[in-house]
Amino acid sequence: MMMKQPVRTSRKLMLITLVFVMFVFSIVMTGCGSGSKSEDGDAVTISWLVTSNPAKMPWYEQTVKDFEAKHPNIKVKLMTFPYAQIDQKIQTMISGKSMADVWSANWSQAGFASFKQLDVLMDLTPYVEKEPNVVKGIDPRLLDIYKMDGKMYGLPMLNYGTFLFYNKDLLDAAGLPYPPADWEDKSWNWDKMVDYGKKLNDKSKQQYGLLYDEMPNKRAWLFGGDFFSAEAYKTGKMGEPAILKNPKNMEAMQKNADLVLKHQISPNPSQIEAMNQLGNPFMTGKVGMMIGGGWGFQNFKKAEFRWGAAALPYVEGRQISLYVDPWNIYKHTKHPKEAWTFVKFLMDPKGAAKTYAENTGATPVFDELLKKWYEDTAKAMEMKPEDVRRLNEGVIQYGRESDNHLIAKFESILKTTNQTMGAVNSGTKSVEEGLKDIDRNLRALKLNE
């Protein structure tokens, strides 16, 4: 009986030792894993903030599902907010240090520059340098948009330019040939466009020749003007306005006011407001031509008439606005590697980037996706793919990123300029008075303090 007690003790010690070894082994194996687990061994969860959009929701959900299937140790929390609420939500999350890990800085009114100024954008340069294939096939001019001081703070996911859309049925009825897709065609100039507008006017139907859906500063760009200095777009700070320094601003705003007041081919602000009550004026057939963003390629597919797209009128020194949306990562994310893994997944031209272009119709940034986009877009407009290619390549050549994306607190700037130019286009202020008012009112905002 005395011989059995040591055996029981020995077995107990062996069991304890075995448990301890297994525990140490499990810790070692966890440490040798993919790095997708947190210190407590749970799966990592990152958040992805998007604007709520019924048309895009299936893509959002499928993308999360596909990513988690490929990366089982990384979970993605999808956060969706209406566009009207997203600025407030982001501000609250940033203040509470609970900002989403991945989002697009331009899917809000604040824009990229505001978030850069808040210092909440992660520098992606080390990741891109290590894995340059992630951005292979993207036009360098688009990649450079979100580079600041040699560092990359966003990767372009889509590129909308600005184009002249036209109602083929109305042009046919007026006996007008379709405007060119060639940005170098000098015969398609401002005066020619005005002439088209006059011939497309039909007061009996409250039909206008042209709707110009661009903000004042971008209208100045078409004539080589600019309300702000070059430095403002680099620093993100408005700085001293250049409104009265550049004579091209006066020329641009006068020609734009003439569209409404002299030529009467464009509706005034109150008329535009009334027309919008019935829907998009171009979609309802109330305007023959419309200058606006490239999202028209998507939206106008539902039109009940034949339509096409052309280059903006040829003006020496013109600059055309681009709307290039990036994917961004929150600077203070707790899971930078996992967030980068997700951004890489979103950027894959054979995966999520491809399905995004297919599901939304947005203009892709990857060369290998553009051919299909040219073909699909050309089919919708009954145009040649080659012409659509010319349109897109030309707008990049003459394009520059939208001012509200590169200058912080632009919502206040825009409100100020729109109010004054609204008075100019209504005929209650002269262009000269309007520009002086804008200059004075922008300085009063004191946005650089």
C-alpha cells in the first residue's frame, strides 16, 4: 500500500507537466500565426465606413463576405450613414477617438483636405513601397493627387471628370451635329456652344439650351482663372484669396453670367430650383446640353431619350475639374496591418475594384478595367469606345482635383461664393461687384486662424 502513493504523485506531476507544455505550445503557435489576431487571441475586427446607398449596398455586403472568407481572422464591421449625416458622425467619432479604420475621405462634405488638416490620415507610403503592385496600372497623375510632401495619404478608387452631356433627340430636332469627343478640336469653342444653346432654346416648352452644373471657381478654371493661390491646394489652407488678382476670373464670371442674362440659354437660380422640383433637368428633357460630373455616365442610363457626351469647349489655358475618390486609413487605427490588407482587397482590379466598376458604373482607375468600361459606356450612349476613351484620357490631361477636396473647410467657402454668384446670375449684382463681395466675405471667414 505504501508503494502506490508515489505512483499517484508521479502521475499527477506528469499530468500537470503535460498541461503546462500544451499551454506553452499554444502560446507559441499563436505568436507564429498570421498576425491577424489580437494579443488575447480573438479575431481582429476593423470597421469600414461608407455612405448608405441602396444601389451600392449589395456590393458593400458582398465585399465584406468575400474578404472575410479569404481572411477568416479579420472581421469587417460595415458602418453605413446617409450622406447628410456622415460629416457629423465622422466628427463625433474622431473626437471620441473611435473613427472607422477604413473610409473614403471624399465621401463627405468635409473632404480630404479637412481630414489631412486634422491629422487623421495614415501615411500609406511604406505599404505602397513594399507592395507597389497594389497601384500598378493607375495613371501617375491620379496617384499624385493625394501625395503631400512626398507621402501618400490615399489610393484612388475611381475617377470622375467633367463633361458636356447632350440630348441627341433635341440636337437632331434642331439639325445640330453632335459635339466632338476630341478635347483638341478648337472648332468646338465657347461661342459655338452658346450658338448651340440658342438653337436648343424653346421658351414655349420651358426648354433651355444649357445647364452648367459646376460651382463658380471651377467655371473660372475653364478660362484659366482661379479664386485661390496654388499654395492653397498644397497646404489645404485657403490663404489669401486670388479672386481680384487674376483677370481671368472676371472674364469667366462675365461669360457665365451672360449665359443667363444676355443669351438666356441657361436658367437663373430660381428657375433651376423650380426645375429641380420635377427631377434632374437633363433627365426630364428640359435642357439640351449639361456640363457636369462624370457620374452622369451612370445616372443618365435611365434616360428615356438618346444621349451622348462631349469635351468641354476649347479655351486656351483651360483646366477641368476631376473628382477622384480615394480609400483612406485612420492614422490612429489599432490594426494598421489588417486595415491595409482590406484596402489592398478593395483595390484589387481582378476582385473588389472590378466588381465595384461593374456594379456602379463608376469610372475605374486601373488600365485593365477601362477597356470594359469604355465598351459599356459607349454602348449606353450609342458611341464608339474610342470616343469614350478620348473623353476620359483628355479629361485627365487637362484635369485637376476638385477644389473642395483639396482646400479645408470648403463648405463655408462654397456657401459664400454661391450666395454672391446667385445674385450675379439673377441680375441684382454686377460681376465686378460680385467678385469684390466674394473677396471681402472670404477674408471675413478667417479660415486660416
